[in-house]
Amino acid sequence: MSDDAVFEEINEAKTNLDGIYDQPDPREYFRKLKPLRYGIPDAAKPIFQRLISHLRRRRSETVHVLDLGCSYGVNAALLKHDLSMPELYEHWGQEKFTEATPDEVVEYDRRYFGTLPEAEDIEVIGLDQAEQAVEFAEEVGLIDEGLAVNLETEQLPGPVKENLAQVDLITSTGCVGYVTEKTFERLLPAVTDGNPPWLANFVLRMFPFEPISEMLKKRGYATEKLEGHTFVQRNFTSEEERKQVLQQLHEQGIDPAGEEAEGHLLAEFYLSRPIRDSVATPIGQLALA
């Protein structure tokens, strides 16, 4: 079975929430995900911050982040404005947004995020196939540049390659499974044109990361998993989803006892770096310092 077919089969175990990912604004996204306690960006934030701090000391004053599966700019909001997921749930759940048009939401959020303190030493490029979500994140200023492209089926547009050469860190908090090694393979020539970036991926346990790590290995990267740590992505939507996910985990030889069996989709953290960097500083020292 091809890697695409494997990922497609695994994805069938999850509830289909595709309808919330490409709206003119994030209201429906946060409305649907709040009861599920979706919180992986919060779990990822301190680790991303430690990596950014380390890279800042080594490279330049401004760290350039490429967020894969950026959606409405959630990771960017947390990193650039030091917000949390509860704060974002509260913000986009305000009563005044109930009857607002998408244009009114964009205008309000442009003012709102524009008045918040912002980390001046971080720039975020967002990449996602969801055109409306990327447009929103760029219009309100959460991301500094948006790329709406599906690298599973398309090549990276030529005009954007020059900007990607400055990327220091590539992040993701759940897009692996929707994307495969194809996305990373098409992305790498552009982002490795300068200093090769680090790749920090939070990946649901039921998705194998080996196809991506093997591809990266051929290009001079070493990938480490943060052993002994899992991170809650969200609660299961239903008993049916829980059963199907547990079945997928059992088929892959992964024991969900005390983990997914408790009612949560769980992710693990993978850090891929040029071999010389991985030798210099262990993953645990970076992620848990």
C-alpha cells in the first residue's frame, strides 16, 4: 500500500471536520473545536518558543517561521502576540460576532490584533491549501505572508521561492497526515537555499512519520522524537471516532492504554535538523529546558 493510501485509510478513522477549515473567518472553526477542547497549539507554543530563542542566538535578530497548515493564523497569534487558545476561543466567540459579516470580522480583527503587543523578532509565513483561511490570516496581520498552495499536488510557485530562502524554522501542529513527504520534498529546495531550517512537527501518534524522516535523511537531516512525551490535540468527537482510532493504533502496534484510551487524540513531537545541529544539542535540552 502506498504512503498516500495508508494516510487516507488512517484519516478515515477521524471525524471529518473539513467544513471548518476554509471559511472567510475563524468563527465556525472555533465554535466547533471549543467543545472538543482542541489545544495542540497551546501545547506546542512553549517548545516553538524555545526553538525560536535558540535559533535567534545563532542566526539573526529576526527568526523567520514557516507554519505549515497555518489555517487562520492560530500558531502565529500565539507566538507573535503571546495569546493562548482560551483567549482565542473567547475572542472569536464574542456575542458581537454572532451576526457580523465576514468583512466586519476582518475589519475588527485588523484593528484588534494591530493594537496588541507584538514580538518584533518573529516573522511568520503561513502555508495552507485553504485559500480563505490564508487570506484572512494575512488580511488581519497574523501572518506576514500567506501562501495558498497544496504541495501534495502542486509545485511551489516560482515567485515565492526567494522569500522562503530566509526561513529558519518550519512548524506544524497537525497537518502531517493531510500532507505527506511530497509536501516537504517540494518545499525543501526553496528553504534550504540559505541556512537549512529546522523542522518542528507535532504529529498524531497514528500517523507514521518515517516516510518524511527518511526523505529528510537523504537531504542531510537527522530526526529525533521527544521520547516519553505526548500532547493532547483534542477530545474525540464521539465513541465511534474513539473506537476507530484505537483500532488504527492497535493495527500499528501502538498501545493506547493510558493514552488515547482516555479519550484524546494525542500527538508526538519530532524535530528534524541538519546532522551537525542534532549532534551539538540534544532534543530534550531544547524542548524541555
